[in-house]
Amino acid sequence: MTEKTPASPQSDAQQQEFAIPDASEGYRLAEAAVWLLLEKKAEETVILDLRGSSDVCDFFVIAEGNSDVQVKALARHLRDGLVERGHRILNVEGMSEGHWVLLDFFDVIIHVFLGETRRYYQLERLWNDARRLDLDADWFRDSAVAERHPDLKFTFAPGAETQGS
């Protein structure tokens, strides 16, 4: 749940303009995606802010599961949860194999990896100049997050209080 801002050729003004977290629709979608992934026990969840670095999308969400079955379950839960909330999905790739599922929501592309596949392709290393936000369940305890996502309900542990409605 820390933000890492690596050295990059961008000016200080550009870095500040795209600070995360922010109120943009893309960031809110990326954060909601992480929330849904954590509900199904995704690990190593990361948001990469690609604004100013990529014309493809504004954010990557990267997460991993421990098995191909979990990767597929994570991707299905995520797809269903975001579509249910009115987000339009453009494309899904890799669902049948479960090693790397890519879900394209236009401004946000979500990558759900099997751990060894994630380490092999090293997307975070390829995009090392992007602003990075590592999120875990503790991130969602913050009241500002609940305000951004009043419709989401996140359970931290069995018997724990929930946040949202």
C-alpha cells in the first residue's frame, strides 16, 4: 500500500498532475478492480498509472493467483463485478488457460497472472517509469476509499466488519 514514484524523464509538474490516488474515473475503476480481486484472495495487487506514458490506457491493474483455477476465478469475479456496476468490457483474453488473463476496460487494463507467469513477463519492470501503488486489504480501511466506492462491500477477514453498503 505504498506509492513508488521512480525517477523518470517527466517534469515535476507532470508528476504532480498525475498523482495517485486521485478522483479520476479511471483511477476509481482501477481501485474498484483491486477491491474485487482482493475479495477472492488475489496477491501482490498493483496499480500502475500510465497517464502520460501510454496511449493504450491510463492504468494497469496487476494481480496474481496461486493456480490456474484461482486466476480464472479471479478474472471471472472481476469481470462480473465490474460489468454489474455498469462498466463496459472491451475484450478478455487468456481465460481458458488461466496463466495470464487480460481484461480490457478501455481506460484500465487488468492483468491477472499465475505467479510464475508474472515473474516471467515482468510487466512492472517493462513499465518501471510508471507511478506505482501497491494495494492490500489495509488500503480499503481508509474512509476516503469508502467515500469513493459507497457501492462496494469488502470483508477483511471472517467475522470482521465490512466497509461500504
